[in-house]
Amino acid sequence: MRAVVLVGGFGTRLRPLTRSRPKPLLPVVHRPMLERCISGLVSAGVDEVILALGFRPDTFERAFPDGRIDGVRLRYAVEPEPLDTAGAVRFAASQAGVNERLLVLNGDVLTDLDVGRLIELHERSAGRATIHLTEVDDPSRFGVVPIDDTNRVEAFVEKPPAETAPSRWINAGTYVFEPEVVSAIPAGRPVSMEREVFPQLVEDGHLYALQDDSYWIDAGTPQAYLEASLDLIDGTRDEEPAVHDTATVHHDATVRRSVISRDATVSAGASVLDSVVLDGAQVGPGATISGSIIGPRGRIGAAASLTHLCVTGDDAQIAEGAAHAGERLPEP
Ligand code: GTP
């Protein structure tokens, strides 16, 4: 089976981290988000992934020079202009000559969904498209999807106010499409999956959905990116080594529930709490990093303090003794 993974967005909500690097290439505990997204597909029989690219396609080819992730072959489809979520699927499928059933994924979703279950329901219901739904506390930022007792989707309600939401099950960003769904997407212009393709499929009675509450997170905001990283080290989802082998943490520093990435350094007397320190960043003596993300190669001066979801960009320099809370440095 082949899959299209959508990775062409600008990732504006994660700036400045995504200024020079697309969101799916940001590491989540020492591995690019995209690798974590694709490695879960191997057991479902996916052997080729077509990356739907827009922003900085060059960075993907450089990140995966042998054109493979966990044995899955990569192909690249570079859009001449952003075609939005459905337009990008149409474009990528045509470029790769896909005429068969297709799996589609958002490249910024991390989930333990068993894709085999989604395909099983798709076959059982004989619909044209089947999508994964996950349950959230506050559905008002998402597309809410009520279903009937045959799993047929009854409506697609974009961003309903919390009190009027028909359910708390939302579109989770993994889809199985029959070829006629892809060929019905208009070619050559931006088309939205949520606003055009799904509402039409619902109207025609062809859209089905699997409610599945396996681990799921859309890592598209600083808060969610931090959560996705910490969930992998604190046992919420898994328990992976939080401090990379090549990182240096002084014996007199405190590191609690935090990721210290490749070649990063935490100096004497510094504290890093509930945070992510990315590749090659240096946390100076006595500095405090709390609930924040330090971008690659940042230099955090001695006794500086970054708290309450600060996000620093690549090579950011924070002066000795500076105090920042909830800021993007530099402002995007
Ligand atoms: P923000 O700018 O922060 O909203 O992020 P985004 O647009 O990069 O991501 P969003 O969560 O809105 O989109 C979901 C997925 O679709 C992400 O994996 C994006 O990379 C991808 N995506 C969004 N728009 C496009 C597009 O026009 N073309 C392609 N190929 N992918 C897209």
C-alpha cells in the first residue's frame, strides 16, 4: 500500500523554530517528527510514502539522503504553489501515478493508531473514504465528526463553539481513500479537505469513521510540541532516554522531565525543567529553563531565565541574567 504524507505547510504556529526547517523535520526526542509518523505505517503494509512538499523541499532530501525511513521508500512531490490539504493529495497522487486505494496522513500528527484497524473498517463498511477520529476535551478548535451506529459520518462541523458541539470526536488526520475520491478532487488549485472534500462525501453518504482513542497529538503548536516530546520520556506514551548520548549535563545541574538533544550542554548550577533543549544548544551556568523550548544552537547566558513556554529560534543568543516569560525569541 502507498501513503501520501502532508508535509508542505509553513508551520507558522511553531515559529521561530520553523523559520528554516519544516515542522515535520523538528526532532521529537532525538528523531524527526516525520520518522515517528512513518514508522507506525510499516506494520500496516505501507511500503512507499509520497511526501507532499511545499515549504523547503530541499530540507527533506537532505534529511533522508538514502530515500528511506524504516525501510519505507520515499518519493517527493513538490507543489508549484501551496494547494492546501486536499489539493496536495491530488497533486502528489498524480505525480506518483497512484490509481489504487491510498492512505493519507498529516505529517504533524503523532499517534499510536493501528492503521490496520482503520483499513479493516474501511473494507467492512465499503465506503469510499474512512477517517480516524480521536476524542478531545475541547473540540472547538477542530472539525467535529458525529457518526451513526454503522460508523457512517453524519456531518462535518468545523470548529463549533464548545457548548454546541455535537460530539467530542474530532478528525484526527489519518484517512483511507478509494481512488475515485482522489480523482474527484479538482486539480491545479487549492482545495481544503475539511471544507470541500469531506462535506461533499458526507452529503453523498460515502464517508465512514473509526473512533479510536489510542495516543494522539497534533504537534503543531509550541504547547503541543512540548507535550508530544515530554509524553515520550515520562511514561505517558513511552519511556525513551531523555538525554542524548552526545549531550553533556554537568553533575551539578538539575534536569527534570526534559529532553536534552544531540550535542547540547547544560552547565553547572543550571536547571532545566519540563523543557526541550534542541541540538547543540548551550544552557549557561545557573540559568533556568522551565516549560520552554530552546532551539538548535541557542546560547543561553549565565543566570538567564526562560519560563512559561518561551520558544527560542535557531542560534538565538540570550544575554546573561536576562529574564523572559512566554516569549518567542526572536518574535516571528
Ligand atoms: P500552521 O501554519 O501553523 O497552521 O501549520 P501548517 O499549515 O504547516 O499545518 P496544518 O496543521 O495547518 O496542516 C496540516 C498538515 O498539512 C501539515 O502536516 C502541513 O504540513 C500540511 N499542509 C498544510 N497545507 C499544505 C499545502 O498547501 N500543501 C501541502 N503539501 N501540505 C500542506
